[in-house]
Amino acid sequence: MTLITHGSFAIERVYPAAPARVFAAWSDIETKQRWFIGPEGWTQIRRELTLEPGGREILHGRFPSGMETLYTARFHAVSRDERIVAVYDMHLSGTHHSVSLSTVEFIPEGDGTRLVYTEQIAWLDGTSAAEGNAARERGVGWHLDNLRRLLTGP
């Protein structure tokens, strides 16, 4: 039997864009696919996004090595320009890797937005909490940095 390990982390970023614009980057599939992507060499297989309570998001891709990633989320609470609450599963090449509760808060700050991302994770495949949390926090931070580049780009 594989024991479940648990973890959590929170990341804050301040973006020079109004909450409506930052929220739109999460809710519009065309915009989200510009920053919520796999790393170099990763190829998208499938993407879906319906950002509403009961809606879902799917992002399926493959690395050159053949390893596949499958992210499937169900949205539980969505308040336009304010918050997104979702539960998501991550599968790695068919193995159920983790289940997470994630919250995203869009807080007005001056002319910009303070984004607070919080995640609570159950690692299902033997991943140690320390290793898994560090890797997941780096990955989410990378995505949020991609979002910054999108919001501040030309």
C-alpha cells in the first residue's frame, strides 16, 4: 500500500493590471494557453476550459520522452474578478499523481492586482511531501511568472 503524503503552499504576485484583466487571463482559453503551458519540449494534446461553477479544465500533453501529463480540474466557486476555487487531479503517464484544492484570489492593489494562489495537495503515488511540494511550488511560480510576462509584454 502506498501512503498518502500531504502538503500546502501559497504564492503571492502583484501584477500591474486591473483584477478584470488578470481574471480574464485565467478565464479565456485563448489567453490562458499563452501562459499556462508545459515547459520547453512539451506538446499539447488536448485543452478545454469552462470557467464556471461545475465547469472543468483539461490540459493534456506529452514530453519528447513519451511521458504524458494530464491535468483535470473541476471549478467549485468562481466570482468574476475576485476568486477561483477548484479541485484538480494530476496524472503522469496514467498514474494518479496528486489531488489538489487550489484557490486564486484577485485583490485590487492600487492600479494593479495582488494575486494570492494557495494549494493543498494529497500526493497519491509515493511522492514525498517535501519533494512534491517544492516541485509543485516551482511549477506554479513558473506559470505565474509567465502570466506576468503576458500582462506586461508589448
